[in-house]
Amino acid sequence: MAKVKIPNKAVVVNPLKQSQALGAALAFLGLKGMMPLLHGSQGCTAFSKVILVKHFREAIPLSTTAMTEVTTILGGEDNVEQAILTLMEKSKPEIIGLCTTGLTETRGDDMDAILKDIRKNHPELDELPILLVSSPDFKGALQDGYAAAVERMVKDLPQNGETRPQQINVLVSSGFTPGDVQQIKEIIGAFGLMPIIVPDLAASLDGHLDDSYSPITGGGTTLPQLRKMGSSAFTIALGESMRYSAQILENRFTIPFEVFTELTGLEAVDEFMQALADLSGNCVPEKYHRQRRQLQDAMLDTHFYFGRKRVSLALEPDLLWATAHFLQSMGASIHAAVTTTRSPLLERMEVDTVYISDYEDFEQLAVGSDLLIANSHGKAIAKRLAIPHYRMGIPIYDRLGNGQFSKVGYRGTMEMLFDIGNILLEHEEEKAMHLFNAEC
């Protein structure tokens, strides 16, 4: 069992973690007709919006209650009310995701009471779902806010109904990209199952041109689909952070569930395929047998470059676990593991210590590594340490195609194998050339 260590520092230097509000907004962007509304200052929303726009290179619908110094002191009830009414008039959302921020959480706004009063004063809002999520910036991280938003979805929206044997719920954590979600949908569909993906980022942030501009999300999980979740026969939770949301569905509708902590790597994908075969009663489609053989060949081709390589990672817990587990299965060792927030997975990692810390500590721990895996904020560290850098997580602003990238399933695992393998191969060639020149 790994030790989880939080360095006793007076201040965070070069922060690794993103705010809970950003994570909650990201989860809400996977719902169709959604408008995330951050209850805080304009700067809080602008910060989150800039990160999402730079990462996905898409127009991101995000609104704010625009708290000022005066309203922060006197109370933000009027700002919340006016923001909701303005959105209803101009954007006409089907759902509003209301996320608190550190500003309003510190003040102690009673958001449940505020929403109750707003609905009382405006009966026309009775049919509008408003999902309230507590997502203060001063604690937790992106993964926590994302998970809290999904928990609110499954608490408020699903309804009872007659069980549909082939319908399953699929709860997807923040560690999966829109490209990952698309692959997951295709794999599940190939078994004849009907998945309700929550949230479905593949339909909203995969990078596509819509026929017309919309101020709200044009794709994602629809409100009718969210209502039908109570009729599903099974729930698949992808990522440990989705476990509690799956338990909520089990408690409300007696829907059994299973958690898959990763979908990258031969063994992990085999287990997922077998679970889908058991659920559907159908055999694994032949195309996945071929993809599996292709992955096996890819592993043989690349394992020379992964063996005994020292890799340092700075990622959110779900993504850290999945990536580290995959690298270790290829013969690499984890030189340093730094993450953003607590998770039951951290103690189960096959490393000596996992640090919940910042990039300053990561830079010190990563000395001597053969590869760094982190978001684009790790670029400067990789340059200073002269270590190759593989981008993963949010934000990635110096690479294209973040909405389409996939690392799940047999094919996604192959793509990741080749991407990292090529980086390691190139680095070995550079080192060999450097030694050759030095000897000459």
C-alpha cells in the first residue's frame, strides 16, 4: 500500500490542481441544452472559461451571477435571481447547472433557500431543472467538482419506470476525454446494449460544426434520457470517483452496478468486454478480437522502449491510477506520483508514496525520470529538467485534437502505446547521438 503524503507547505507554488467549479462546469457541458451558471465574480467564470476554450478550442457556454464587492457583502440573492431570469429570456436553456464558488461559499449563502424563494416568486420556473452543486475553490479539485455535479444529476433527475433489460447507465468520470466517450459508446453499442452516457461529452465537446449557433450546449445527454435512468437494468461506473453516483442509483432504484477504474491496457479492456458480454448475452464481436490481436502485437513492438523506464506523473486521481497501472503493465516504473485531491485509489497504487501537492514538488521529485506525464503546465518543468513530456489531463493548450484523442479500448490503448513509445524512442536516439558526438 502506498503512503499518501501532503507536504506541510505555507503556500502552493505553481499549482497543479484546477478548481471544483471548473470540474462541475465541465460535467454540466455533457448535458444537452445546458447552461452552467457560476455563482461568483466575473473573474471566477472567466478563469474557467479560458481554460476550457484553450483546451477544447470550442465555444464554451458559461454564465455568471457577476458578484461585486457590494453584493458579496450584502448578499447575492438578487444576482442569482436576475441571472436565472436573464438566461431564461435570452438563452432558453433546458437545464441550468448552478455552481457555487469560493467567494460565495466563504460568505455562506444559503443556496437551497435562495432557490426555493426564486421558484416561489417565479412559478414559470417550475418546469426548469436547476441543478445546484457546492463547488468551492478552496478545497477539493476538478475531479471532486465533476463528481459532485454527476451526483446531483442522478439525485434530482432520474424517475422510476419499468426496467428495460438492454438499457444501461454509464457514468463517466473526468479522466475520460470526449474521444474516449465516443469509443465507449461504440463498444457498448456493438453488444446490442442501449447506453445512457452521463455526462456525454462526446456529443458536445468532440469538435464539430453545428448547423447554427446556439448559446447553450447543442449536444449531450438529453433531459428525457436523464429521466429514464431509473429504468435501466445496470449501471457501469467508469472511474472510482463515479462510485458514489452509482450507489445513489442503486439506493433509489435498486439498480446493480460495477466500477471499472480504467479502460486502458489489455487486461482492463478484456474485463470490460467480458462484462458487456455477460450483460448483453452476446459474444464479443469479431472486430474486437482482431483489435485485441493488434494490441498484443503493438505491445510486443513497444515493450523494449517501456521496460525499466522511470516515469513521473502529475494527474487527477482517476487518471493517475489508470495511467500508472497501464505503464507498470508495460514494464515501466513510477518514479514520482503527484495528484490533486484524495481518493481511495491512492493507497492502492503500487508505489512507495503518492503526493497531494503542486508542480514545485513535482519538479523536485521528477529529477532523474525518463518521461513526464502532465498537462501543458508541465512543459516548463520538462524543459528545465531536459526530460520528454507527454501531455495528459486538463488543460492541454499546446497540442491539437484534445476533443478527439482516445486512450480506451484496444485501439485507444494502441494509440497511446505508439504515442509514448515514439517519444521514448526519439529520446533514446537523441541520447545516443549526444554520446556519439561527445566521444568524437
